Amino acid sequence: MILPLPLQNAGRVLAAGLFCAALAGCDDPKREQQLQWREEEAEAKIATVAKREQAMAAERQRIEQEKSQIAAREALVEQLKTQLAEELEKTKKVRREIEIKNLRGPIPQITALRCIVIDAESDDVLFEKNPDQKGAIASTTKIMTGLLVVEAGDLDKIVTVDLTDTQCAPVRIGLKVGETYTRRQLLTAMMVKSSNDIAQALARDNAGSVAAFADKMNARAKALGLENTFFVNPHGLPSTTDKDPYSSARDLAAIAKAADKLPDLRKIVKLQNYKFAKPDGKSIDLANTNRVLRTASYCDGMKTGYTDAAGYCLVATGERNGRRRIVVVLNDTSEGVWKDAQSLLDWALKA
């Protein structure tokens, strides 16, 4: 048995004392007997103290083990509380989904290949179909163009038309080199009638060139956290020199949500008609390409698009009873795009 150091020292001192006493009375048998008894008594006391020390150490170990067990039980209780709270939230969510489904009715049948419907405030996805599939989005690209133009500000600044602005494929409004317009005029005409020459004029005015503007578009997409989006121009037409642009329904909904927060843009995209004043005093009456604005009172924007690759596309926004929704419909048919967007918007606004 290994004794604690203080006990070892005490034992040595006692032994030394007994040894000295023994030397003094070694010729006395009775004295030797007393010394031996005292030595045995001292050893017994030392052994008793050692046992007490061991017992105390064991008790401390037991207490620490109990503390660990209590801490583990408390951690388990907290874990169970968290799991219970999560289950309660899931139950509430399922109950709410059932209530909403009963209020809205069945999801409309659609012909669009890619689609998403979101709550503009909470980002909740109310319906989706191939939402992350990448592909062309045609002129709905101009939502990002409009977003950057409005964010740059100074919408009443004059823009002078350059030759490069006019060099684009249809649809175009017919800008002439040297004509002057405000940014607001050009932005409104672009969002209402989807003119590609105007999109190029705004891009050049904003960034110096179409290529530089495309870089800004991609940087803004990255800032929004988008992973399935790539731009090469401000209008969404296929590229002639680079890889073609693309996006997804989910990413486009995020772009639309950012644009929807800008009052200047909100005012523009809800216009059913716009009189585009030319510098020579004449004007062009422009009708909004978004038909749903005219067939559904709750619709208040946002942008159409069409190319062979993208099919017929529409981003539609709407609000009713304080609920705001964004619908993205891509790769649809010429008639299905209006039916799908309106029916989904109406369905989503019921609850």
C-alpha cells in the first residue's frame, strides 16, 4: 500500500523516535514491548487514515460520476424538448397546409415546363415544377436590367442614343442615333413593350458597354445568392459570340422579388399602356405585353418573354387581402402562358 506523502513523513518521524527510544532502553524487555506496541498502534492509525483517504477519494469519484450522469440526463431532456418543439412545428405546418389547401382548392393544371410560385414576403414556395432546371428565360431577363437601372438612380438623366444601341435583333422600338431620352422614358418603354434596342441603350448608359453591363448583371445575381443564372446581354436573346444565357424559375423569382421592392419599377410594370414621346414631337402608343394585367384585377406586373429556346415566359405579380405573390412560368405555350400564370396567381392569392 502506498501512503500519502504526509503520512509517510509522519511514519518516518515516529519510527525514528521509537528507534531512539529503543536505543535508550534496549536492555529493558518491558520497555521494548511498550515500544513495539506503540509502533503497531502508530501503523494501525496510519492504515486507518489511509483507508479514510481512499474512501474519501472513492466518494469524490462517485459524486463526479453522478454529476456527469445528471448532466447527461439534463442534456437528453433538452434534446427531447427540442425534438418535441420541432414535431409541434411540423404538426402546425401540416395543419396549416391542409387548411390552405382546403381554402385554395386543388393546384391548377399547367402546361409550362418550369414554374414556381412564392410568397413575396416570406419566400415560402407555394408551388413548383422543375424550379432549378436551367434554361433560356428570354425577355424576362429585362427584370434584372430594370433592377440595375433603378438601383443606379438618377432616372431623369438624359441618354443619347448611340449607333451600337440600334444594332440588335427585333423586337425594337426604332431608336435613332443622336436621339435623346430620359432613363425613365427608356426604362418604361422597355418594361412595357420589351424593346431590345432600348435594353442595349440602357446597358451602355449604365456600364459603358453591353459586355460590361452583363458583368454587372452576373455580379448582382451572385449577390442575390443565385447559382443557376448566367447573363450575356440585357435583353435575353441568344448569344452570338459567347455561351447562351440561362436561369431557373427559382432564381428568376428571386430577381423578381428584388425588383418588386423598388417603387419606381413597381409603378412602371403595372402600366397597361404607355405613350412613348419621340424627340420630334410624335409619340408611340405602347400596350403592355402582359395580358394578365388586363384580365385579372389583382395582377400588377411584371414581365413577358419569348424565344424558341425559352418558349413563352411570364413573371406575374399580384396582391389581394394583404397577400403578395410572385408567379414564374417558363417554357410554356402561346395560350398556356396566360392561362397558367393567371390561374396560379389566383390560386395562390386565396390564402
